[in-house]
Amino acid sequence: LLGDVGDGVVVKPTFRCDYGSPITIGAGTFVNYDCVMLDVAPITIGSACQIATRVQLLTAAHTVDPGPRRSGWEYARPIAVGDNVWLGGGVIVCPGVTIGDDTVVGAGSVVTRDLPPGVVAYGAPAKVQRTIDESDRVEVPPLPGAP
């Protein structure tokens, strides 16, 4: 169904898209339940991303001009999500948005503009709240039985 999918990608049901072939997902990415990707234009998701429940990636748009909109005019702009991005539950990404590597977008946010790499952003519209720094680093304990 999808254009290109890297190794170890998990996509949980239900997954909905328009076409499928314009979507690429990098290795190790996890797409949780009820994701919608309106892929009238390309959607590119990097490696090792976490896409939470009910995230919407929407490339399709309509003109503000009521005449053409009434006639059914539609256009689309691509969406690009970098590597190691976490999109929280219910995030909506609007047409033409690029999200940089290592960025976290808080649950329920509406991303209307590009987000740089390495930040935490949230809100409607989503705004950069802070940069991810050393205070965010956690020591991950080894798995039981690991050497």
C-alpha cells in the first residue's frame, strides 16, 4: 500500500490514507492506532519516529475563496517529518509543514508552520516552547538479563 517502508516499521489499525504510494516511512518508526494520512501530496516520515494515536497528517487543502471552494477545488502541499520525532496523541499536521529531527510535539497540538529540529512544541497553533537540552537526558537502565 505504501510507497516505501523501512525495516521494523509498525502501523497499527485503523490506518487511513487516500492513495498510499506517496507515503514513505523510515526504519523503526511506530504509527499507533487510528492514524489518518491524507496523501494528496507526498508525506515523508523519518526513522525512529513515534506517531501516537489519532494523529492526522493532512496534505490536502481548499482555497479560502468561496467560489472555487464551492466548485470543489483542492490543492495539496507535502509534509515532511524528520528522524526521531514524537507526535503526541491527536496531533494535526497541516499542509506544507516540515518538522525537524528530534522534535517533540505535544498531544492535541495543531502544527500550522514548520518546526525546527530539537525542540518541544505544543498548542493550537503549535509554538516552540523550549529547546531540548541536557536536562532532558535520562539514564536508561539496562534490560534485565542484558550483558
